[in-house]
Amino acid sequence: MKNTVNYQNFVYDLCEWYRINQRTLPFRKTRDPYAIFVSELMLQQTQVDTMIDYYNRFMASFPTIEALANAPLESVLKAWEGLGYYRRAAYVHKTAQKIVSEYQGAFPNNYKDLLKLPGVGRYTAGAILSIAYMIPTPAIDGNVFRVITRLLMIDDDITTAKAYQKVEKELQLMLAYDNPSDFTQALMELGALVCLRQPKCQICPVKSHCFAYEHSCQLAFPNKPKAKTKNMESQIAFIYENNGMFLLSKRPQTGLLANMFEFPQFQTTSLTAAIQSFNKIYNTIIQDTVLLTEFKHLFTHKIWQIRVYKIKTEVPITDSLYRLNTLPYAMSKAHLKIKDLI
């Protein structure tokens, strides 16, 4: 039997709490779909406190969607540098170009066309429609899943279409009781500040409506399968310096960390194999190596175990050298860690 909540009362309590207690965030000061799109892409895999400075700098550099569309990808990646998950930056750039060329610079205000944009999934489309255009559209991310599955004690595996459809259906009913912008952001705020993995039920403004709270089983929701074990990859990176300039290489245009700059890196456990590959690529011979550090860098699907060596070569290298303090290109977060060692 379905657990029932008085949605009118729930939405009223939630939105009143939000309007009084909401955090002051720069992207809440606008209904511009471009600004909301950038903020939502930045917030994927990133905590809001971390992304605010990046968001402000990015919007200062690219204040309009036309400015972003006309910028070279390298400058977009540089503005994103340090935020991680750089594919998001490429998506933002591609979307800007598509909107300028195909939609006369205006974000679509319908679900179907929004989903055609690079990097725009169901959640981002729902956020743009509800927040920017005030069109009642569910925006379902992990935080929203957690709130609604606890509220109604929905125990379906949240990775399934069945669970998504259940939550989506209930949210569509709730959206009728307040303005879509406030309601959508109120749910996000509740999930970010109160209805955490370890919930703060004592301060929750809607706990009187929550079935999981009533039955003291909050931690049972959402029902999510255990994460798969991440693959471990051994990597060796080399730091080569020549008169204050450092050797960098550029990653391929597609795949992991596409178009990012890095110190030469090789996927291997063998220092000898890495040296041989380096010598062949740069037509020189490594004479000396000094181990500087070893650390792990986590991705969503894999872990890099990186050993970093400072090297000297028999034949000086003169090409692909850069001054790191004025580098116009973006480096990955893993290699920014290495850069900090220098």
C-alpha cells in the first residue's frame, strides 16, 4: 500500500522554510537559463562551497552564452581548471555553440529540445525548466531521490527506471502547490543541508510528513546497490625542467581528461618501461631519476596510483616547454597536485 502525504501541507512547510533559510548563492540571483545551466553542470560531482569561486570567475570570463561560444576550448578548460571532471567544461562549451548556432542564443524552454544539448540530462533539463522558466518539471538528482524516498518510504532500487518513474510521478503532483522555482530549489536545499546520508532530523522542517522518520528507518533509504570496486591503474609521471620551463604533453581530444595538459605520464608499473617510452617519444635518454612523491587520484570509475619522478636527460629537450606560473592551458587536478610540488 502506498504511503500518502498531504502534499499541499508538505510543500507549504518546505517552501516557507526555504524562503526564510535559503543560502545566499550567486546563481540564485538570476533566472537566466545560461547561468543556471553553468551552475548545475559545475555542481555535478562538486560541493557548492567549492564551486562558488569557480562559478563567479567563469561567469566573469564568459558573461554571456555568446562569449562562451566564441571562446576557444583551451580558455574554457583553463577557467575550469581545478574543478575536475573536465568533460563538463567541454559540454558547457559545446552547448553554448549549439545554442548560438541553432537557437539564436536562447535556451530552449521545452524538455525535448533541452535533452538534445550536450551534457543536459533529465535532471539538468528539469532544473532549467523549473528554475529559469517556472515550468513545473521534476528535477531529480541524488539529493532529491534521498528526500522523496525517505518521505514516502519508496524502497525500489534507485538505479532502476521504476524508482525514477515513481519519484517523478510524486514530484509532478507536488509541483502544483507552489512556484516551481522555489519548490525545486527547496528540495535541493533540504537534501544538501538537512536530509543528508546521516540525516539531521532534529532540525528538519518537514519531519512531521516523513514516513521514514515516523518509523525510525531513515538510513534504509534510498535503496542503492553497493558501488562497484574501482579499477586501480599504475601511472608514472616525469618532471623535466630546462631553465625554469617544464615539459608538458597534451592528452588526446577524446577520452579521459581530453585536451588537458600534463607532465608526461605513462600507464605502467615499471619505471624501466616508462623510461623507454619517454626516450622514444622525446628522442633522448633519461640519465637520472629521483622519486618525488606517490599519491592516489580518484575518478568515478578508476583510481590512478601515480609515482612522480624528477628526471635529467642526456640530450636537452627544447620543445613543448612551458612556464607553469603563466601557463595558458588547463591541467588536470591530478597534475595540479604535481605542479604544487615544484
